[in-house]
Amino acid sequence: MTTYAPQPGSAPFSRKVLAHTRMEFKLLIRNGEQLLLALVIPLGLLLLLGATGLGNRLPLGDARPIDDAVPRVLALAVLSSSFTSLAIATGFERRYGVIKRLGASPLSRGGLLAGKIGAVLIVQVIQFAVLVGAGFALGWKPVGGAQAVVGVVLTVLCGTAAFASLGLLMAGVLRAEATLAAANLIYLLLLVGGAVMTPVDEYPEGMQSVVRLLPSAALATGLSHSTVDGIIPWAAALSLALWAGVLGYLVSRTFRWD
């Protein structure tokens, strides 16, 4: 006869994170506004740049317009899902008490961060499948083969960690309404002045040294170097990893559950 002895205690950290990732993903895909920001806007911008000839009139880079446009739109998609959508959703979760309930569970701040980033990465797989497919349909020709793929994956992982940490930092210390306003404002400022759609070299000379330090510039530049130049952007990845480390530490120290 087999006997079963109870094993009281918390589940392993990995299991808790996976469970939280599944829950976060379900919440994200049920939110139409966040899906609009994460997918519809980047896709619409890519179609506008690639199908209307607008890309020929904008300073996207030195390669063919569609080859420059796709990696920069991918960077915008990462910014949308990992920062803006995540910050706003988490801010209102705090307001409605969802985060406080999670605080009563064995889930740590690190587990909360890991679960949310995991859900964002799943959303990004969907984003990239749609945007890359649209890019190929518009004539996009990336170079570099496997090395380009490694560069894209490395840049996206580091960029997602950095921007998700920034979003959680804001959502963890600001009121929901303030997070909503600040996240949208920063999104627009980075889109216009953060070298997302325009190379750093196109900015006034006095601004370039500052813009180059922004995580948005590292993200867009890294994706562009990967697919246009066919190289692994180690410098951009290192910059994003440093941003992720600093911001992640601040999240672990300042995030409020209530």
C-alpha cells in the first residue's frame, strides 16, 4: 500500500513564475486597448512606410527604406508591449487591488517581474510573427542569416528587460492615472526624440551624445545593426543590459503592492 506524506511549503520559484506568466498573458490578450498599442499601431506604421512610399521621404537610415523601416518598427513594437502596455496595466492592477492580493501570495517582487516579462515575451512572439511576415510581403531583405537572428533575439531580450523594468518602476510608485499619463508621454517622447524611427546621426550634433545613451536608441540601433548590417550588436545589448540591471534593482526596492 502506497502512502503519501504531505510536503508543506511554497511551490518552486520556476513553477510560480510560469503560473504568473500564464495569468498575465491571459489578462494582456483580453485588453483590446493594449493589443491596439502593441500590434495594430506598429503594423499600421509599417504598412504606411512600406506600401505608400513614405519611407522614401523619411531619414530612416542608409539602406533601402523597407530594410531600415522593419527593424525600427520592431523596436517600436517592443517599446509598446514591454513598457507602455505593461506600465498602464500594472498601474491599474495596483489601483484595483490585484497587486495587493498577489503580495499576500508567496510570489516575490522578482517573481512578479519575471512573470510579467514572460507574458510580454509571449506577446512579442506574436508581434514579430505578424510584423516580420508583413515586412517580407513588402519586400524586406534582412542580411546576416543566423548571426542576425542571434542579434535580434539578444537585443529584444535585453530591451524587454530594460523597458519592462522601467514600466514596473513607474507603476509601482505612481498612482494609476499618473502612470497612464506618464507612460503615454514617455512613449511619444521616445518615439520622436529617442532615436526609435530616426538614426542617432540624424539628430542635431549637440543632442547626439545624450540620445545615444537612451535605451530606446540602443534598442533600435541594435535591431538595425542585426538585420541591416548582419552583425551581433554587443554594445547595444550591453547598454540595454545595464539599464535592465539598474532599473530592475530599483523595482525590487521600491515596488509597492498596495
